[in-house]
Amino acid sequence: MRVRDAGTDARPESLKIDATSVTILRSVDGWPARAPYIEPVIGGSMCSLAAGAGADPNAASLGLVAVGSFLGVDVAPHPGWSPAELERFSRFAEQGDLFRADVPRMRQAPRFKAWLRFTCPEAACVRPHRAGILDWELTALQGRLHDRPDSEVVHAIRNKFGTQMFAPGRAPALYLGNQENIVRRRQFMVLGTYYPPAGLARSPLFLDGL
Ligand SMILES: [Zn+2]
């Protein structure tokens, strides 16, 4: 894909995508195929990302981090999109951005928001984290269950972002990203999840990367 500078967004990892230039060269499906690409970039923690952003607002804004302990998934009714969020969706639609096809559906907020509670692997992580889940899969999951009762949707969210990801024998990691708003740079959210079988993960095979 072609990318360009993100304009006023000065975070080092932020780039705008030219949606018309996206070309799929090869599809990498399944944990064994993905691990050689993903494992080498796992590093740091929620604590280290937040400390970095606290010391320098333009420190790493994105990371794939390991988790110490999983403490739970909180689910609460979605208050509806804020005017700022709706404006952002309109901008996506006008620019012909990557997910344009999903914008009309996004106008209706999903029923629930969700947060993940966890600790980092390091012993110095003494205060559990509670990070909002912004993973697109949270919205998509609720879209698929649009005609099901609330209790079933809540159960499915807890299952997907808790039970399934942190099942015994899995080695979960979280894609974390912070916000463009400079006063909230220390606030990282869950943008995605990675939870391969433990036997496959963190293998010495992958330590040198590709
Ligand atoms: Zn921590």
C-alpha cells in the first residue's frame, strides 16, 4: 500500500493509507504461519509503554506486549458514539479510507463497550491495568449477534476476549495503541489480540526474526 504522513498526528507510527493502493501479495493464515512475523515484534509491556509516553509524548504509540495475569473482562452498555467519533467516521467516508464499506454500519454504536483487566509480566507491575477494547472484532462480533439477547452478547464478549484468549495452553499478547490527543498519550487501549498455542510462541526459532 502507499502511505503518507498523518498530518497533525505526530505519533511516530501514525500514517495515512491510500486505500486505492492496497494489494494483497500473500495471505498468512493460521498461528504457525503468522508466528514467524509476529513473535519477533513482541516486547515491552503496558507499564513500559505508558512510562515511555509519560516521559516523551512522541515515544512509541503502538506495541505488541505480553500479559502477566488476566483478571477479567468488564462489559457495560455503550453510551453511543460521541460527536467527535461520528465526525471521524464522516471523514473516513469522504476520504475513501480503507474501511469505507463499514462506515454506514458504524453509525449505529454497538450495544456494549468492553475493558480488559490484566497485569504485566514484570514484578514491578503492582497496579492492575484496565484497558478499553477498541479491537474491530468487538464491534463485528456484536454485529453478528445483533438479534440475540443482551445476556448472550455479554457472554460472547467475555468468551472471546477472556476465556478463549487466556485459555490454558495459550500465550496471549495484546496490540496496544494510545490516542492522538496529547494529554491522553499515556492511556493505551487494546487494538487487537494474538493468542497462539504456547508451544508455538516465544520459540527460539523466531528470536532472530526473518
Ligand atoms: Zn503493568
